[in-house]
Amino acid sequence: MLSINRNYILFFSLFISIIFLIIIFSKYFSISFSKIKINNNIISNVDITAPRFSINSLNQKILVTAKEGNFVDKDKILLKKNVLFKSNKFSIESDNVIFDRKEQTARSENNSTFKSKKTKISAEGFNIYDKGQKIKFFGNSTITLK
């Protein structure tokens, strides 16, 4: 009778041990996978989401918006994805623009489109300087007058 009980006890303890190990491993892997999913959603290469700034010139106020922004240094910000400069007189659309908050200047070496009432300029880049008073387009440029 003692031998039968030993086999049952051994079988029962082995069964409990296997169930215990399965539970521990399943909890471990479910926690690991959930951490990976959470980290993918939180970690981003963007310092600023939907940044908004303005350039206050003597004649007008130019509003600057983008989808993303990264700090280059204390005052300079790299604006990315659908960057828009808009005032009452014109708008400029581009990607990847360096905006200087202190000097209130902006520069892009990507394709840019300037639009006003009767003018459209497509250029390979632009430079807004003198606190928004002057805009210089560079690279191959196309001017359309209406």
C-alpha cells in the first residue's frame, strides 16, 4: 500500500510542478510582449508634436505650423512633415525647415511652394530672414504669374 501511495504522490507532485511552470512561463511571456507593445507606442523620435510658432515682422505676422519638430539646439528647431508658413499675404509649404526662434528666421533646402493671390513660386529651397521681411528662393525655381 505504501508503494501505491508513493507513485500517486510522485505523479501528483510532477503534475503540479508542470502546471506551475506553465503558468509562470505564460505570465512571463505575456508581460514581455505587452512591454514591447507599450514601448513601441511611447518611444518616438519627435521632440515636439504639432509645433506652432510665429514670426512677427513689421508688416505682418507669419504663422508657422508643422506635424513634427526636433530641437537642433536651444533656439533652432527642425520642423518636419507638412511645414506651413502662412500670413495674410502669402503661404509657403515645404518639408524639413530649420526655424530659429530667437532670430525669427527659417531656411529649407527641400522643395517649397510659395503661393499668393497672383503668384506661385516652386523652388528647391527658401530662406526667410530679416525677421520675415525678406524671402529668398534658391535652386531651380519656377514662377507662375496670374
